Amino acid sequence: MFAFAVNGSPRKKGNTEYLLRTVLRPLESAGWETELYQLGGRAVHGCLACRKCFERKDRQCINSSDCMNEVLKKCSAPMRSSWARPPISPT
């Protein structure tokens, strides 16, 4: 099995990463392949709603200037996933 965790916090080695590593640790001990992906702090563009990903049937965005195609490719594999980000309080 494969477990894929996505850290949405821009703070590396912060509480969100600690939480995700805590979730992954027992899975690794049980023989699962795991990966922690640092998404926070990277450029991510919104969906253009062009539907090219459906027309081409490859689940890949035509906008390849950010990291989301890489993340989507990993998410299309049979796996378990965890996504986490820190709470954001309104200011």
C-alpha cells in the first residue's frame, strides 16, 4: 500500500508536518510505502475550468507552471492520502 501525505503549511518542520509524520510513522512500521509532500510555500494556480483534463482523459492540467500535475499524478495511484494545513484565523 502507498500513503501520500500533503503538507499545506508553508512552515517546514512545523506542527502540521509533525502531525503528518505522526500519522505516517505507524504505516511505515506496517510495511507501507509513504511519502510526505511539501505543498505549502509553493506556487499553486487555480483551476482554469477549461476542461482539457477531461477532454484528454489524462487528469493533467494544461497549466504546467506549478506543482499540481505532480501531486495529481501521485493522487491517481491506489493509495491512502492525508492532507493537512494549519488553521487560519481571520484578521
